[in-house]
Amino acid sequence: MLMLLDYLPIFLMVAAAIGLCLFILAAGSLLRPSNPYPEKNRPYECGVDHTGEASGGLFRVHYFVVAILFVVFDVEAMFLFPWAVVLQDIGFIGYLEMFVFIFLLLVGFAYAWIKGALEWES
Amino acid sequence: MDQQAIIRSIIVSSPEIIVILGACLLLFVALMKNKHQMTILTGLSLAIILLAATVTAVLSSAPQSAYGGIFVVDGFANFFKAVFYLATALTLLMSGRYVVEEGIAEGEYHALILFALSGMMIMASGRDLLVIYMGLELQALSFYVLAGYLRRDPKSNEAALKYVILGAVSSGIFLYGLSLVYGLTGTTELTGIAVALSANEPPGLAFALAILFLITGLVFKVGAVPFHMWVPDVYEGAPTPITAYLSVASKAAAFAIVLRIFLDALAPAADIWIDAIIAIAVLTMALGSFVALVQSNIKRMLAYSSISHAGFALLGIVAGGPDGVASVMLYLLIYAFMNLGIFAVVVMMRSGEVRGDQIEDFTGLATDHPVWALLTLIFLFSLAGIPPTAGFFAKFYILMALVQEGYVALAVIAVLLSAVAAFFYIRIVMLMYMSPPTRRFDLALTPSLRLALIVAGVGTIGIGLAPGWFLDQALGAGFAETLAFAGGVSP
């Protein structure tokens, strides 16, 4: 029982999150005027008629490669910020350890570059 | 950690570092287009493995721990690393002509194999659930790509997609089990979990749930019933050398963490999981043996055979104790030799227009090529567990450990199911020896494939001749002493 009590903050957090969602949805549906008509219910309400399906055309593989490269460096940045904050405490070894991480990422980046993943025109 | 501890940790983990840096190097060597590229890449990979193996041998003089006790180099880890080095080297040797003929002789093949190797080495050395998980994922991600390496073959695409989706699900389940274990014991370190488990008895319902998730995730990686569905499809679709690698090295790595987690960290809670493992082992052996009977594709048949072998090896975990651990380790070593051998034979049969993965393709092989047919016969007899091949002793020691622990009924079931399994191995032998050839054989033999076949054959026969010595090695390499050791040294 004592164990379960330790998780109380997490349960409270989950309860608060669910409660907030329900509150916003309920308040929105009570407050806003409800006036649907066919034009409004169409997928893109920006003045231009949509043509065909969204999944009609194939995306170029390049988009995915660039997206994956973006994620890699996004994650690197995510690690760099907390590392920079505590740099004073973790000392020289901690300083070097980040360079091991950056080196491994650089290997991958250099490989992708040489392989031509960043060439847009082929 | 102070500077000295860091340097010591780097030395202790240097085989892994060598393999990872080597794989990075191979990536760039692969970019340089060259006529002899395949030869250079294979030679370089073998040199890296040899270097790592040498360093492992040097480090194996005494058990050591690093990175604050989450990474160990003990006899257990070194034994498994030896199996991985062997499997990787043989896989590389049998790849040469196959990848050229399939038109996949490019780029990252060798680098990915080495990345998978490093992941498995980390799995074997990890003493912390998170480190083990890291190794598991590194290994799995490399195998997802390798399984789909025949990019223009729909079967290979199917294999990769199935493997990645099911692998991700199982990793998620495993990770959830880890999080529960961490929540209940307050540590991810295996020794800490064992201590916490023996301290507060009895483990409650939440812990049973955690073990259920861990078993599910691990059984998935081992390829045992009821989570075996991916095995035949992945094994059939993947390039044959990769199938061999997957079935031997990846399975051995999965067993390494099963042994470490269940017989080390979760040993105090054995009452909870032992019945589940018994049921899984028996079902796995039964399903693997019976379904293999009706297969016509040899890669699918070997997939079911590997499922049934996984079930047999799980029995060693049921037996537990130093004998049980040693019997599973020896089983995996022998399985590595005989299974890589039979897959090298399948690679040998693939030549020109003949895919060579149908069981009928073996018809009459003995008439034209008596030597290679004999070698195939030895591998098949070993897989079936017929003395005096090594496969017999693999099963024998597991049965011994079982009987010593009093699981006589279980041992009888295991023997009966092995008899069923023997049938479909013998069927190929019958086809090779009793039928006249229906076509001219044009075997895809290269010097390196010959070497792989001979090494596998020598291993299969050699262990069969001196099984006691190898068992002693496995017994000496157990992690029984590391529990006390890790408690004393880890900071």
C-alpha cells in the first residue's frame, strides 16, 4: 500500500490532464455557436477547392531522408542544452563524453553527405 | 567517476569500442568504389573481429566490471562473445558470392553486420537492464535493415516490415516490464534487483505482472511459442547468410540476456516464472517439430527447426543452477556450428537461376558431390541430435541437468519431440542419398564458403568427439561467482 502511495503525484497528474481536456471540450461545446453547413465541413477551408486525395501523390524519398537527419540533430540539440547547463559540475570528463556522442553523429552525417543524401537534384 | 575509473572502463569495454569504430570505418571504405571492394570489406571486417577477439581473450584473465558496475566482462560474457565472433566471421565468409549474385554487393552490408555484433556484445556484457536494452535495440535495428537487404524482392521487404513492426512491439512490451521492475525494486541493476527481491518477500501481483511483460518481450526475441509468428517469414525472406546470422547470433544474444535476467536477477522469484517457462518450452518444441514436417522450403523448415531448438534450450533455464546455465551455453555454441553449417550449405546451393531453397533441390546431391553431401549429412544428423555428432551432446547435457533437478517427465517429453524433429532432417538425407539427381548441380563454391563449411564441420564433429572439455569451459564460464563479485566491487 505504501508503494502505491508513492505514485500519488503521477495519478494526480494524469487525473488533472484528463480533467483539463474534458473541461476544455465541454466548455467549448457549451459556449460556441453551432452552425455547420456543407462548405464549412469540407477538408480545406482556405478559399481553394481541393483537388484529388491527399495521399494521391508519392512523396520523394528525399523528404524522409531529410526528416530523419533533422530528427538526429534535433535530438543532439536536446542533449546539448542540459549538458551545457551542468558543464561546470561534470568536469573535463563530462566535456569529453559529449564529444564522443557528437563524433558518432558526425560520422553518420558525413556518411549521409558523401552518399548524396543532401543532393536535391539528381 | 574519476579519471582512472574512466580509463579502466574504456579498457574493459575496448572490444565493443573496436567493433563500433571498425563499423564506422567500413562505412567510409564502402563509399570508395573499387573493383575488389567486396574482398577488401570482408577482409577488413574479419581483421576487426580478430582484433576484438584478441582483446577479449586478453581481458578474459579475470572478471572485471566497468562504468560503475553496469557493464561486466566475466566468463559468461566472454563465452557468448566467442560465439558471436564465430557466427559473425562465418556469416561474412559465406556472404561473398551470394551477395554478388543477388545484386546487393554494395554499401553498408558489412558495417551493419558489425553494428549488430557490437549490439549483441553489449547485451552479453550488460548488468543493467538499460544497458541490455540499448544493446538489444542496436542489434535489432541492424537486423531490421539486413533482413530487407534484397530490396527488389517482395519477400525480403515483407520480412523486414514484419520484423520491424513485431520487433518494435516486443521491445515496447519488454521496456514496459523493465519500467515496472524499476518501479517495484527502485533499481535497474541486476544485482540490486536480486537483493531487493530476496529482501521483501513475497513479491506481489504487480511484480508478477512485471515478470509477465519481461517474459513476453524476451520470448519474442528468442522466437518461442506463442510469439514465434515472425520467425518463418523473416527467415524465409531475409538473404540466406543473414538468416544464418539471425538464427544463431541473435538467438544466442537473446538467450544470454534471458539467462542473466532470469537466473541472476529474478532467481529469487523463480516460483512465479518457472511454470510459464516450462509451458512455453514444451509448446515451442511441439509446434516447431510438427509444423516443420510439412514445409517444402528449406529456409522455412530451418526456421521451424530453430523454433524447436529454442524450446529445447529453454529447458536448460528450467533446470537452472550452474549445470543448467552451462548446458544452455554449450547448446548455443554447438547450435552455432551446426546451424551456420547447414545455412552455408543452403548458400552453396544457390547458383545462377537456381535459388536452391526448396527441399527438392537437394535430390541426388550425393551422386555428384559426395563430399559436400556428407558434410550436409553431418549437419543434419547433428541438428537431429544423433550421436556421435555435437548436436547429441547439446541435447544430452540439457536432459542431464533436467533429470538432476527432478524434471523427469519433462525430459521424456523433450526426447519424444526430438524424435519427431529427427524425421524432417532425415527426409533431406533420404532425398540426397536415395534418389537419382534430377538436374546438374552447379554449386556456388568459393574458397571462403569452403572455409566456412569446413570450420562448421570441424566444430560439429570436434565438439562431438570431446564434449566434456567444452562443457567444462561453459561450466567455468558461468556467472555464479559474479554475483558475489559484483556485490564486492561495484562502487
